[in-house]
Amino acid sequence: MKLIVGFAFASTLAVVAGLCIGANATSITLSQLNQAVPVRASDSSCASVSTPDECAPNSRAVAAINSAIAKYGVTQRGEIVAVISLMAYESASWQYNINHFPGRPGQGTRAMLMSNFVEQYAQALYPAQAAQALGGGAATDAVLNNVRALVLNDNDSFGSGFWYLVNHAAAYHNAADKLRSGNADDFKDYVVNGVGAGWDDGRQTLWETVNGALQI
């Protein structure tokens, strides 16, 4: 009985502290995110980038990420590692919030959602504002950018990767054989087949860093 009570108490303390226990997690800590995305550990790290207005340090990112974890019910450690890795790669470690290369209109958020997904995301969160921005006319560059602007705040932007997983890659969410904790091949499968993005060694390296950081 003492062992059971002691284990439960230790587990409770770990969850409150935001530590990742086994394959499940309820949140991440700033310390973990600083190790996962070290280039944004300092609040002044955005001052030297070319897009300081878009850039966010980890101290801003962590609250938004935890909000998304709770909002979308993504508690599997492998899924959290995958989404953070994907967003950190696509946004160059939180430097970018909109697409600059090649500069596609309407593409953005930390997950760099394509404009069609940005539109769906905005409509899901802000139906009235999205409808007004779209206006029922042609989807001009200006219209796409106006819709994108609705979801560039921290909570929505950092929540985009979690929203996409749950709503557009549901086969990878809470699946026994997908995005398993500590499985790099599962992450590659998600990037290539779940997201439809290209694969390179940079994604692998970043995933390894995030995965290691979230095992503290």
C-alpha cells in the first residue's frame, strides 16, 4: 500500500510540474521547451532575426502550446513531440508566422498551413469574421492574407499544428500504431503521409532534440 500511494503521489507531482511521464503528458514546461528549441530560450533572441514582429520566444510559445494541448486533447507524448517538431521546423524555430519563401498568399501559422487549411481553421474559430474577410468573392491575395491574419495570434498560431492533427490527420491521433512515443519512423510517416510535406535530415535532427527534451 505504501508503494502504491507513494507512486501515485510522485506521479501527481510530476504531472503538476508538467513533466512527461511514459507515453502521456498534460503539458510541457518552459525548461523543456528551452531544451527542445534552444535558439528561442532567451526573450531577446528575436531581436536579431529578419522578422522580429513575427518571432516569438519560448516564454510566449509555451503557454500557447499548453493551451492547445488541452484544447485539442492531444496528450500522447509521441503526438506532442511530433507537432512541436513539425511547427518548429516549419517556422524556423518560431521565427516566422507567415510564408516568406516563396511567399505564398494566405499561408502561415507556426505550422505553415497552406491557405486552404488556414481558411478552414479561421472558419472553425471565427466563423463570422472569416465570412466577412472572404466576402463571397474571388480569393485574391489580399483576401487570403486577411483570413490568415485572423489566426496569427499566439494561441491560434501555435495551436494550428494540433488542430491539423486532430481534424485533418485523425488516423494519427490516439492510434496505437501511429506517432508512438520515441519512434522516429512514426514521425517521418506523419510528415510525409499525414502532412504531405517533404523529408530531410533537418527534420530528423530537430525531432531528436525535441524528443530528448520532452523525456525529462
